[in-house]
Amino acid sequence: MAKKGLGFLKIALKIFLVLFAVLIVQNSSKKIENKVENINLNKTLDLTAMARAASSIYGDEEILKVIVGDLTGYVADCPKCTGFLGCKPYLDVRDGTTTYEDKTYGTVRIVAASPKNLKCGSIITFTSLRISKDPIIAIVLDRGVTGTDIDLLSETESFATRNVGRSEIVYTVLRDGWKNE
């Protein structure tokens, strides 16, 4: 009789261990699921915080959207470049011009963006400590970029490589193209 009781106890212990293992797996998968939800929530909160920070910098300026993309640099005399920008007024920037005088925003940097992402004349702002300690305000006056990437027109190839490089940035759209286009 003692052997039967011992056998039953072994079976009961095995069942208990299997159930315990199942519970542990279920709880660990819930923790992973919660962590994924929290990561997404944190990204949303970060973007919201960035939008608020931009709002405090630019006062009453309306923020149209916040976008994540890569920042790269280019020069007007690159191998496939003509030196003329792809948006009106189609400026020739082979003389080293990297800025544009906007009627509303004053002197701004020139960037290239995808036509699917930003219209010509769109104004964006971003921060890149490799380029400036102050936020950079730029205007889309060129094309040749895909997705949400931004290509900053640079004075020289060495500046584009050394200072701009390639980095992920968050940029804020302040104007969605020119009103008259």
C-alpha cells in the first residue's frame, strides 16, 4: 500500500510541476506583451513631448506633424547633381549657397525631401548637435530623397561627411509647402 501511495504522490507531483510550468510561461508572455505596449506608449509620449517642446520654442506657430527620418548631407556638385534645386525658384547653388531667404521664416537652411513626404516650400525644424547647438530651421527646395529622410545641402563634401553624416532625427513640420503652389 505504501508503494501505491508513493506512486500516486509522484504522479501528483509531476502534474503539479507541469501546471506550474504552464503558469510561469503564461505570466512571462503577459510581461513581454505589456513591455511592447509600454515601449509603443513611450514612443508616443516622447513624440508628444517633442511636439510640446517645439511649440514652446516657436510660440504660437502651428505644428503640423512630427516625423522620424534619417538626416544626411549632400553638395551641389555631386556626380549626378546639376547644381539646380528641384523646386521653384530652381536656384543654382553651385556657388556654395546653402540657405534661402524665406518671407516668413527669414534665413533658413535648404534641404531635399521626397515629394511623397513633403511639398516644396515646406518648413521643418530639427536638432543636430553635430551641426549646431541651436535648432535648425530648413526649407524643402530640392528632391532626390526617398521616404521620410532629409538631405541637408552642405557647403563642402567634407562638411557633409564629417558634420552631417547619417543620423536618425525627429523633425517637426511648421509649414506644409507654399500657399500659392
